[in-house]
Amino acid sequence: MPVELAEKPGETLPVYLIGKNGLEAADLSPQQLVWANANGFSGESGRTLVLPGADGSIAGALFGIGNGGNPLGFGALAKALPEGGWRFASDLAEPHLALQGLVLGSYVFTRYGRKPGKALRFAVPAGVDAASVRRVTDGVFLTRDLVNTPTNDMGPDELEKAVRALAKTHKASVSVIKGDALLARNFPMIHAVGRASPQAPRLIDLTWGAKNAPKVTLVGKGVCFDTGGLDIKPASGMLLMKKDMGGAANVLGLASMIMAAKLKVRLRVLIPAVENAIAGDAFRPGDVLPSRKGITVEIGNTDAEGRLVLADALAFADDDEPQLLIDMATLTGAARVALGPDVPPFYTGDDALAAEVAAAATAAEDPMWRMPLWDAYDAKLSSRIADINNVTSDGHAGSIVAALFLRRFVEKTSAWAHFDIFAWNPSERPHCPVGGEAQCIRALERVIAARFG
């Protein structure tokens, strides 16, 4: 990572934290005060001002924290500071999150020629677990890299390779059910959604940890590109569809954190990896598909394919009765309409789990919001010829209804939660650039560590 976390940093320069209009109270020399005033620096949030020394060298920097705000805002320092060694010279309200934000803000996607960020060395504040910061950062950067990679380099084949590479790093095992073997092994909806692509559909299954440890299963939507199928999207709707495997990318980022921390769990990661393409054998509107669970599904819209592949994978996961089952998916535009791109909704019938997730989201500055599994809307999924339709006829409550669809495929596991994420940051923020984004997994890592440590 571009920011080196140094617990024995050697020679470093100070970063002074300045609140709004707080220059006079800062421990600055008269010359530094004159320099700050001459540059119009008044402690506004996110602004950095480099301080010159008497000989013209760099003597330190001022960083505006405004009225406090989000500690992840320290990510701005990763872009603004000159290269070299640095330390915080002021007390931090939340030192762990400040350092986490600083390192997250250093991310640059370099695969296609962009240069890495600045080489910074930063002293770890007292009491901060640097290893934890590194683990979380590695997981977030893995997620961002996977989402940012276009589908010509991140189809089902390449996604499988990424899982195998992660498994090799942590000595996990991987098995794959691929192509027509999906039919033989009773994963008909994964097969149907992915069969029109030149890259075969597959279910990727990673396992790690002691067999007798509590079971934690993560399921991630791995639709590597979504044309919408025969209900084709408009051109504008396809521009970001490389990110439709964002659920898979996020569960892999979370799995990376769990395995690096050596949490005492039996981890399983299931990724139905497909491309929703258009060809002569594409599944059609009006088709009725069997599912692994035995529920028949009428296809009201081929662009609601993510819930189909997740349903087969969730039924498979549920058979194992894990102590915790989490699925993540870039599932509905309705979630973005309701809460925007920054606040993913999550759904669970387990109130204790919901409270833990909400508390961890606040503590990690990883926003999300619980939405209801509103039973009255379940009837919107009715079909005249099958057990269930994959969409509603009225288009209302799209994210809730999608969650209700998935709930039908989870019966044995009480601690289940569904996260309808965006996996994309549409505007620059201090701790994350425009592009693929990890959502909810920094909070979920805390939940899993607290539950199973």
C-alpha cells in the first residue's frame, strides 16, 4: 500500500490538526502563524497547508478538521502531503479511524497505467492496532480492484482465478461446479442465467478454518456483466455493469479480512459467477425455471437475474445451517432511489443481529440502514402459473420485494442478513476515489470478530 505504517518511524515531520478558526490556539511559532494567515488557512475541513522551515525545507503541515466531522476525512492527507515520513502532532479523537481513513485515501487503481500514489511513511499513533488497519485496508483494496476491472479482464473465468489466488494466500480450499455440471448438481437458475455467455456459468465454493468452528457463510452476487438479458438495458444502463459482481467482490474483501485475522470460524464463501448475456440460448421473459429449493420461478424480467443466481446459492448455503449467513449483491436500483449510493439497505429478521450490525456501522463509519422485510408485500411476487415470479407487476418497493424473494430460499438459518449494496463511489471523497467501493464489510468484520473472535 502507498502509505507505510511505521511503528518505529524514525525521522518524521509533524501534522498539526486545526479546528475551524482554531489557529490561535494551536502550538505554532509566530512565523508559522503568519504563514497560515497569509495563505488564508482557517482550519476548514480537509484542507492541508505545508509549512516551510527557516531554510526553505518542509517543516510540517497543517490539516483542517473543521468542527470534527468524519474521521475518515484524514484520507485527504494521503493526496496532499509531500512524500516522506509524517506523524500526527495533535491528539486524535478517534486515532484508529483517522489512520484507517488516511490509508484508504491512498488508493489508486493502477492496472491500466495510472501511477501509484505518493510514497508516505506514517507513524502509528499510540494504542492503534496497525495490523488491523492493514487487514481492513487489504480487504477494501481487493474489493475496489475487482470492481474496477472491466469485464474483458474480469469475467467468470477471471473471477474464479481471483478467488483461487485469495485462497492460496490463506491456505483455503476451492471447489467449482461449472457449466452443465450445474444442472447435474441441481443449480438450474445459476445455469439458466449464465448459459448464453461464452464463459460458462459456475458456482465457486471457498472454505477455510477448522471444521468444528462456528460456521460463517458469505454469498456474493457474481454477475460479471449484466446486459439485462433479452429485457435489454439501454446503453446508459450498461455503462457501470462491470460492477454487477460487486457483491462477490465485497464478500471476498470481507473473507480476506477474516482469514488474515485468523478468526475462529469455519468460513465459507459461495459465489455464483455468471454473465447475463444475449444469445440464442438466453433465458426468456415468461420462462418458468426450477430452482434448487424446488420453488418454480416465472421470469417476469430477465434483468432481475441477480436474485435468481443468489437463490440457488442461498438454498445451498442454508442446507449447511451456518451460525451466520450473509449475502451481498448489487441487486436493485430501487435501493439507490430510496437511500442513494452511500447508504446501502440491509434486511434481516434477527433483531439482535440487526442491532449488532447497526452499532458496528456507526463505530466503523461504514453507513447502512435497516429496511423492513414487510410481509404484506410478499404477495406481490405471485404468479398465475408458477410458485413465484421474480419481479412484481407494479414496480413498487423493489428492494424490499427482492429481499422477500431471497428470504424464501433461507429456512434453516435464523441469523441471515441481505445487503443491497451499490459497490461504487460516484463522487470523490477523502477516503475513496470515484470507482469501485467496499460497502458494509468494515462493519461486518467487526460484527463477526465480536461474535466469534
